[in-house]
Amino acid sequence: PPPRGVAADFPAPLTGALPLANAELGFLEDQVRELASRVVAATPRRAAQDEELRRLAAEVESRLPRLQASAAIREGANVDLVPRAMQCEDDLQRTLADYRSLVAVQRMQQLGRTI
């Protein structure tokens, strides 16, 4: 489980998600780096069939609202965390897109074999 920390008392606009504390952001950054390295090394077949990879992708994606709350420039924001959160959000979005692309390639390859 991610480390616990005291998050700001200011929810992000629209989502109501609380921003991540410093330790939580660090844990998420590590998970995003791990996911990115596994996606880069994965074949389409492995990306589509690897349950651990799928679980990790779902786990980091579930934290996206809190990450976005951390990256938001607003009153009460932790200005030291905002740049890190913005970079982490960019890295996470790109990694998830790469992962989804690999899974889509595998599905297209499977369809091509059945036609």
C-alpha cells in the first residue's frame, strides 16, 4: 500500500479529489516509472495477457484524480509538489496510452487470425 501522509485540505475543483502528500506522490512516481519500464519491454501479447501489468496499470490509473489535484495550480496548493505532479501526470498519461496501444495491437492481431 502507498505510504500515508497528510494531504492538503483543499479538494481539486470538479473532482473533489484530495491532492497527494509528498510521500504518496513519491510512491506513485515510482509506480509510474515501473509501469513505463515494463510497458517498454512488453510485446503486444505480453501486455494483453500479463495480469500483474494490468493490475499495475489499473492501480496507477485509479490515482489519476488525486494526481491531477496535486498538479492543479490553485489556492492552498503545495507549490513544491506541483511541478513533480505535472511531470508525473504527463508520464502516466503517455505510459497508459502506450500500454493501451500494445493491447490494441494484440487484439487486432487476434482478429486477423480469426478472419
